[in-house]
Amino acid sequence: MFDSLNERLSGLFDRLSGRGVLSEKDVDEALREVRVALLEADVALPVVRKFMDKARELATGEAIIKAVKPADQVVKIVYDGLIDMLGGEEPEPLNLAAVPPVVILMAGLQGSGKTTTSAKLALRLSKFDRKKVMMASLDTRRPAAMEQLKLLGDQVGVEVLPIVAGQSAVEITRRALQSAKLQGFDVLILDTAGRTTLDETLMNEAAEIAKISSPTETFLVADSLTGQDAVRTAEAFHARLPLTGLILTRADGDARGGAMLSMRATTGLPIKFLGAGEKIEALDVFDAKRIAGRILGQGDVVALVEKAAQELDAAKAEQMAKKLSKGQFDLNDLADQLTQMQKMGGMSGIMGLLPGVQKIKKQISDLDMSDKMFARQVAIISSMTKLERKKPDLLNASRKRRVAAGAGVDVAEINRLLKQHRQMADAFKMMARNTGGRGGGMGAM
Ligand code: GDP
């Protein structure tokens, strides 16, 4: 899977990582190369454009983390862009939430792998999810297709609705629903008729069956080897039949990956499974993280950059701790503190970084530290002028009234906040004297 894309990107990342510093031009060139690689992999142009916009935004935005090598950041930016393209990090689970028998409708062109995939899904549901599964073929025009489903059913040990010659697809659907209900099946998989090309009759029939059977999932099965044709097929089906998801087959042989990478962004539909071989077990839950990891082949780098991003918050906390331990603490610091607070494990998380903290613990815990309170206090502080935040003593009665009106609270609350700030600032000053203004760190405690 993704051999060509992987090769091109690995080459690019290797070249980048040889360099210590990357200029804006370097990053731009690198992203342009990624663009070419995506287009060569047959990713749809609008999808590539969207990817590039997002990547450029990330590359120039504040998200840049100083502690990480620039080349690694480019990897992470491409990774995030791919995840976005593929519909987000978390796999979308199969929806089975309905009164049994829960119906799964399978649609697609002939030869896409629809019948095989029906059996793969049936096996998965019966084996892993312990569901009692029935399958039914609605392909009245091709007796061979019905026989094939029967054979596959026998192979995976899943019940297949007996074939009754001469029935229409709608009649078979009704019989299948009734039969599954009476016999207590959990899931009914309906394998609709396939054709070699898109045609009206085929899609009307599928739409009619969807109406009768109210499926929780209506899947389009598409052959990923057909690239952008698969995307167009999905769009055409989706226009007539409310699809809930996509299953891409032959992912095992797909060296380019254009269909897989374009499907989500083009149709808005989640890819839920990948067919990954002819064997009946070869059906994988679609996992964007795994796919992006496979394309980039840089799993470690991505994990490293993610960790560094988390540590960014910790670094900020430490910076604040240093400032506090010098006894500096104005209302700006308090506002910063309050907004950072929740992110960093609350007041105790920050306090843990301060030397001499035990002495003032009681004072701090007496303060009102509820989350709602935090938000209101931030609102109050942001209603003050810059100067007032630096020098809270400036806040006389008329200024307090103005701030109170701005934040939508009464003056008493302003006074409470100022008193709290004074207590904290005094505590920090006292602590700074006690520790001789040493920087933060547990060693000083
Ligand atoms: P249908 O006409 O859409 O029902 O297609 P079939 O289920 O009959 O599949 C057509 C052929 O594709 C069969 O030979 C399958 O074994 C093969 N096939 C289906 N899914 C996959 C897959 O994920 N990988 C590979 N390599 N072959 C597959």
C-alpha cells in the first residue's frame, strides 16, 4: 500500500533531516514536493489544495515547537494533514444501533468485491462480535452471484437466505427481513445487485430496498485500484442512495492510494473498512492513524512531536513558576494563570513547581478555585485596561464600576478578586524572600 507515496516522502524527509535549520523557503519547497507526491498518487486536486492550505497554515502558525527539529515538524504537519484528509484520528465504528435484525445494505458495481466483502463482514460480526448474522443476495439477474454468496456463507459459517427462483429484489428483501426477525437474527446483510456500469435501474432498485429495509449502514463497496473512478462512483451512488459509509477493496494491491486519500474529503463519507486481500479474514477496520503512519513510515517522529507539544504547556508553567518565585505577580499573570490552570492539572499542578510551597498551601486552598469562578475572573481582568492590570492599585471606585459593567458582575466581585490577587501576590513575595528568589524546581523544597 502507498509504495510510491511512501518512497517519495521518505526521500524528502531524509534530505530535510540532514539539515539543522529550515528556512521558510525550505519548508515551502518541501510542502510543494509533498503536493507533487500526492498528485502523483492520484489524489483529487481539490483534496490536495485543501491539504496544502492546512499545511501552510500549520507551518507558519504559532504551533511551531522550538524544541523539535524543523524536519520532524514537517513530518508532523504532513501527518496531521493526512489525518485530516482521512477524516480524523478515531475510527468510525460500525453502527448497529437498531432493533434487531439490524440491516446492513451493501451496494456497488459488479466486480468491486461486494459479495466477498459481505461475507467478510458477516464473518467479522459473527466471530468477533458474536452476532447471529444472516446474509441475502438480491442479485436476481445473476444466479451465479446468489450461488457465490451461498458458498461464501457456508465457508464462514453464516446463514444465507435460501434462494427462491423468480422472486424480485423487493420480494427477497421482505422475505429476508421476516425470516431474520422470526429466527432471531441480530444482523441481516443485504447484498444488492451489481452492474458493470452505473445505471438508473440499479440505483433505483437499491434506493427502493433501502426504503423498505431501513438499514443502519448503507455501504458503497468500491475498488480502490480504480482510483478517481471509485470516487466518482461513490458520488453518483451517494446522490441516489443515502450512504453511511464506504468500504474500499483491494487496498492490498493499491500502490498509489489516490481513491483512499480522496474519498473522505470528496464525498464526506467515512471509510469504515478496507478489503486487504482475497482471504475471507482480510477486512481491516479503517484507521486513519495507521494509514498515515504507513504512508509516512515515521511513527516515532510523530509520537515525539506530539509529546513535545504536551510539554510545551509544562514549559509555560515552569516559566510562570520562575516569575512567581521572584515575587512578581500582577493581574496579567493572574489571568494567564487562571486560563492555564485547567490545562495544567489545576492549581496544585502549578504549585508543585514552586519552591517553599508548603508554607502557603493553606492560604491558597482557602481561595475559591472552582472552574466557573476561573472563567468569571478572567472576564473581569480582560475588562480592565493594560495599565490597571499591571497596577491594580489604580482601580478606584469609578474604575471598578466600569470594569464591573464590562464584565457583567457587581463591584463586590471585583473587590473579592482584587483581595484574592493581593493575598496571592503577598504570598508569592513572602515566598520569594524565604527562598532568596531562586528559580522554580522541586529541589528547593
Ligand atoms: P462483486 O461482483 O462486487 O460481488 O465482487 P466479488 O466479491 O465477486 O469479488 C471480485 C473478485 O475480487 C474476487 O476474486 C475477490 O476474491 C476479489 N476481491 C474482493 N475483495 C478483495 C480485496 O480486498 N483484495 C483482493 N486482493 N481481492 C479482493
